[in-house]
Amino acid sequence: MKALLNPWIARLPAVLRELRPAMLVAPAMSRVVGVVGATGGREISRRMICERASERAFFGVSALLFAASTVATIAWCTSMSAMGAMPMPGGWTMSMAWMSMPGQTWPGAAAAFLGMWVAMMVAMMLPSLVPMLWRYRKAVGRTGETRLGRLSALVGVGYFLVWSVFGMVAFALGSALAGLEVRLPGLARAVPFALGVLVLIAGALQFTACKARHLACCREAPGRGLRLPADAGTAWRHGLSLGLHCSYCCAGLTAILLGVGVMDLRAMAVVTAAITAERLAPAGARVVQAIGAVIVGAGLLLIVRAVGLG
């Protein structure tokens, strides 16, 4: 037995000499891995803190903007209501929002209307715009917090620019129609019936493929998994695209608001709730159809009422 162990005992010093470098390197490697792991952990933690701060800033600014636009809209509507409305033939009243004040030029009236319109659109559309901006931020990916905030703001500016153009067209048509209604009593008497037809058409639009297509763009853009470049040109074009899709999608509901009363807070609240539900409710298609059915019913009632009054 001793004879068998002697060769192994004789080789033991050589084996230990061979293992010594590895025994010395292992603790060093362990320390390096620990340092790298700690550094990576701190980097991940720092990144998570920055992302959370960016999220809080985004939602905080959105909430402040919504509150400010809501207060401005309420104040404007209150001041317009204090001026009263113009009684018209046919048993209805015309909002003074379409008329120039004494001594006010048409460009001045248009600028005043545009200021009111932008504040109103921010208050009405921001609840449904915030999720779209959030998806845009996710599609852009990680970039500097300041740069991401600027790009998100640029998307919002492009979005509301489209609505501003829509508002100026609405004011030009509305003020021209208001002037005709003042001069032509027969046309004014037909307004209640025309309003019923307008509401009926707006309700029917809720069931069209065009409505479904544009609503899908509002609910899903940008698509899941899509990556967008973090540059100003892409952000601007994305905002304009969202604004166009949204204005087409909301054309019927916006027409109802303009027809019923652009300065009516109750009408604004109802239209805002409908627009937000269409975009955020899980069963968007069913919500759209339910809203359409209600609008069609309201249009028919307005037509029957107008015929009865006539």
C-alpha cells in the first residue's frame, strides 16, 4: 500500500505549484465580478429613477395643462353667457361667439374665437391625447429626459395646430352662416330642422368604416413594437398625423358641439366624455356604436320637435 502511495505523495508538491496561480486568480476574479455587478446595479437603479422622474413630470405637466385649459374654458363660457344670446325666428337663440362685438373687427373676432377654441380643445382632447403621447414616448425609447419632453411637446403642438386650423374654418363658416341667418328670417326658421338633420348624420357616421379606421389610428398609434426616431421632424409629423386622424374621427361629434352650442359647458362635457370613452374604453367598437345609437335617437327627436314647432 505504501509503495502505491509513494508516487502520488512525491507528485503532490508539483500539483500544488500548478494550482497556486488559479487559487490566487479566483479571489481576484470574484472581486472584479462583484465590482462590475455593483456598477451595473447602480446604473440600472439610476436609469429607473430617471424614468420614474420623467413619468412624473410628464403626467404632472399634463394635469396642470388640463386644469389651466379647463379653468380658461369655464371662464370664457361664463363671460359669453353673461352677454346673453340673440333670439332668432324659429324659437332658438344664437350664441354671441359667432358675432363680432361692437367696435371689433372680423380679424379681432377670429383671434378671440381661436383663443377660446384652442383652450377648449386642450381641455376636451387632452384626456385622450395623453395615452397617445405616452405610446409615442415608449416608441421613441430611452433618450435624455429633457429631449424626450421637448419631443412630446412638439407632438402636442402639431396635434393642436390641426385643431386650430379646423377651428378657424369652423369660425369662418359659422360667422358667415350667422350673418345670413340674421338677414334672412326664413333661413333662421329652418335652423332647428337642419340641426336635427346634422345630429342624425353625425350619429350615422359612428357606424361607418371611415370612423372605425381613423379611430383605430387614434387608439393604437404608434403600433406596438414600432420604434420611432428621436428627432424633431418625426415628432412634428407624428403630431400632425394624430391631429388629422383625430379631427376626422371626431368630425361628427365636433359638428354636434358647434351646432348645439360651442359655448355650452354641458355640451362640451358630454362630447368630451364620448370622445374619451371611444379611445380609452376596452370595447371601443361597441362604445362607438352605442354613442351612435344615442345620437341618432337625439337627431330624430330634434327633427320631430322641429316639425311639430313648424
